Amino acid sequence: MGALCSKEHHIAEEVGEQAQAKVIDSRIAQEAKAEKGIHKLLLLGAGESGKSTIFKQLKVLFQTGFDDMERRSYIPAIHANVYQSIKILHDASKEFAETEEENTSKYILRSENQVLGEKLSEIGGLSDLWPLTEELALNIQTVWMDPAIQTTFLRASELQLPDCAHFFMEHALRLAQPNYTPTQEDILYARVRTTGIVEIEFSPKEDAKKGEIYRLFDVGGQRNERRKWIHLFDGVTAVIFCAALSEYDQTLFEDESKNRMMEARELFDWILKVPWFQRTSFLLFLNKFDIFEKKVLKVPLSVCEWFKDYKPLTTGKQEIEHAYEFVKRKFEEVYVQNTPKDKVDRVFQIYRTTALDQTVVKKTFSLVDQALTRQRLIDAGLL
């Protein structure tokens, strides 16, 4: 009798395990089916190219944006941007005053601001930065408005000064309020160096059920972060490569002997050669056009070795367009040189972007979605 009961109990366990296995198999199949419908995008580019700002814009546009806790988490980074910016400008003004051969007095702070400048520079160099108080914010704005600092700021491209410097200097007092919570604009301007890998999943359609689902990965762009990229190379639908148009006269943060645009070209060339990407679509975002259109009328493209054959034709808006098209052609040439003839059917599109402009980013990604959707239909023989 006992043996019979034991046998029945064993059979019942087997039946239960089989049922559980079926549930697990069914779940795995459902997840695999769901994953198959998700298109993987890699957001790549050199440091300071603006790709992480693109990432944040897409989070705002196609997800729920940033909740109050996420917003407040940016406060230390924003305050650090303020301190670091005023330190870089102060220290650069001192260096210019000491090394320039002519008219050095224009880089010397007013006597009443010199002690203040030294104090702020010292604070900016601390590993644990002080909370930004209203008193310190007023001091920062006083030094910021000093003619020597304003003159130094005109040479920002020679410094490792973040693009957010002007915005945060002008808003320092607001950022120091006791009840301060960063706005969406503050978060977009905030410079936080990406380390590791972050991802979001979204659909660019208003009705997500009717649109394609994308999973976008953003990884650090500095050289020491790029070894992490290889873990993401498999199964990629498209690579979005960001290159900052405005950085043709600037050097890398991690290597001041290397021009940023030259680094972007070499990195783009390397990525195009990656074996995993032989059939992967490439979407090139020529970013920071807002800065480029102001700079290119003052600083010739030919200061960059890659653009030494550039010849300006006119002035004003026409010259901006002429310069932009020249840079665009240079990147197109790199793509063509690295694309075998039997791979010409993959998508390659170039978009002019300003990561801080939400309207531009939304329109750009709508075009990206259309291009990738069309390619999928072609691959399926439906077009």
C-alpha cells in the first residue's frame, strides 16, 4: 500500500514538473517573440559629441521623461558644471595674462575680483565640491561678468570648457536656490560623462502598439570606455554615430594633442570596418549645428587638417550651408571607402542635428524610423 502511494506521489510530481516546464517554455517563447520585434540601436561617437544629450531628448520625447527624483539626482552634476566652468575660465585668464605677448592686461581680473576668483578656482578643484549657495552663486556671477573672464570666454574652443558653461553661468543664482529642482532644459544642458552602458526602450509613434519598438544603447565615448562597446555589437539594427560639427578646432579632453574632428573621422572609419556591422544600417548625426553655424563664420574650417582643402565661397547663411555640405561630403567619402559594393543596399543617412533642440530631434528620429521601416520592408520583399 505504501509503495503504491509513493508511486502515485512520484507520478503527480512528474505531472506537476511537466506542467511547470510547459509554462516556462511558453514564457520563453513569448519573450523570444517579443524580443524579435525589438530593434537594437547603438548610439556611438567620441566624447563631447552630444550623443548623451540625444539620448536624454529621446527619453523625454518617447518615454515619461524625468521624474522628480531623477531631476534632483542631477543637482550635484549641475553644480559641478558651474564650479568647473568658472575654474577653467579663471585659470585660463591667468595663463593667457602670463603667456600672451601683447595686450595681456585684458586677461587680468579687476583688483576687487581677484581674491574672489582665486577662491572659486580653489573650490572648483576640490574632489568633494561644496553645495552651491546663493552667496557663492553671486560670487560666481560677479567673476563671470568680469571683462577678463568674458574675453577669455571668447577663446573657449582653446579650453576644455563644456558647452553648458554659458547657460549655467547665466543661471547660477537660480541653480543655488534651496528648493531648486532641475528643469528639463537644465538636465539637457548638464554635462555628465557617460560611463558604462545605459539603455531605453521606446516607440517613436504616439500609439506605441502601432509603431516599431527600439532599444537604444548609449555608451561612454571617451577612449577608455570604448572597450565596452564590443559587448553590444551583435544583432544591431542600426548604428547612430554622432559627430560634433563645431569641434573642428578643438582637442580631446583625454588627449589635448588630438583634434576632435580627426578623432571622429578615425572612429567612424573604425566602426565601419567592424565585421559585425557588415549589413548594419548607419545613421550619421552631424550634431551641434547651432554652435557650428556661429563658429564657421569666424573660424575657418581649414584649421582642421582633414579640411585643409576647404575654400570658402561666400559669406553669411550661404557660407554656412557651403561649409556644412563640405563636412557632410567628407564623411560620405569615408563611408563609401569602407562599404563593399555588395553592401550598398544597407541604409546610410546623414542628419543635421542640434541635440538641445527637441523639435529637431523629434523630426530627425521620425525620419530615422521611416528609413529603417522602409529597409525592413525591402528586406522582406514587400517593396
